[in-house]
Amino acid sequence: MKLLKLFIASILFALASTASAVPLLQVYIEDATYDSSSDTWVTTSTSFNVWVIANTNGAGSKGALRDVTLVATAITGNLNDLKISGGTTSLVDDPSTASNPALGISGTGSHHSLAKHGIFKDNNPWQEFLLGDMLLSDSPLGDATQGGFPEFIDGAPGSAQINVYNIEKATPYTAIHFDVFGFYGSKNKFVAAPYSHDAESLAVDEPTGLALILFGFFALSFRKRKPAILQ
């Protein structure tokens, strides 16, 4: 009986350890809000920083992540005027500055490697950005589903590589979703960020935006002018 209890306890411990392991890849947006209903980091800004976090030396790590690819999908609008450039962050230790990514393949609807998860459907256009290999372990590792991330990032330095990319979209009426995938190990096993660790830039409601523009125009038109000073 004691052996059976010990066996069951060891299984439960192993399952708990596996469930609590930080993913190999994650996506996070600075100053975003975590939507627990969609399990997604969301922002309404047209200019923001997207982090791609590679667990290269932390708990549950498989080592280096290779051929890491960021996928941007337009839920509304298109990706014609999307700009992306490499950078860094001052919010955590991030000694390495990400290079500008190269364009990968593009498409619409279903993606060749990622599940639909409510994103790759209909005629939604998507574009791959090639980030290269993520081999370093110069940044801390945290689970990007915590409400205070990255202020309460839980991990020792030397556990991850964080690549930061500045994203700019030309119009606030475009909604863009971000996923990431890569490969690990000698057999190049496929891995993607869990869909509880992805990110999205929401669209501002277009009628509301137009109303604000019109309000500003009429406000300027009817602004009282100062009377001329009589000589």
C-alpha cells in the first residue's frame, strides 16, 4: 500500500511539474493587458513592442530554439503598411538587441504549421517574419500569463533569450494577431508558443474614430476668433 501511495504521489508530482513548466516559446506585448477569456495579451496602440521569449536554459528547457518565426495575422484590415524592426527593452535585463527580421512566406486562411485557433480562417492574410536562431541565455525567464508580467517576472537571469520587436501599423482600424514557432533538438522537433501565450493588437472602432475626427474639425471651425484690436 505504501509503495502504491508513493507511486501515485510521484505521478502527481511529475504531472504538476510538467503543467507548471514555462513554455519553450512565448509572445508578450509591453504595456498590454492579459485577456483571461481569450488567453491573449492585447493592446490598442498602433506602435508597441512585441517580445518573443525563448526558454533556452530554464525549467523545462530543450536548449537552443532554431529557425524561430513570428507570424502576424490581420484579423481585420491588412498587413500592407505593417512595419517591424528589432530592438531591446529596459524593463528586464536584455543585453542582446534583436536584428530586423527577414520576410518569410505569406498566405491567407489556414497556416501550414499552426492550428487555426480562431485566427487562421476565412481570408485573413498572414505574414511570416524570420527571427533566426535563439541560442542565448542572457535574460530572465517568466511565465507571460501573469498579471504583473514582467514586473513580477519569476526566474533567475541566464534562463532565456528575449527578442524585442517594435511594431507599427498605419491604421488603428487594423487588428493584428501574433504567434511564434520554431524547432529544437537534434531532430528539429516543431514547437509553437501555446495559444495561451500569444498576443494581439486590437482595432479601434472605426465609427468612433471618425466621430472624434469630425468633432475636432467642427470644434476648430466654430472656435471663437479674438476681436481685432482697433488702431
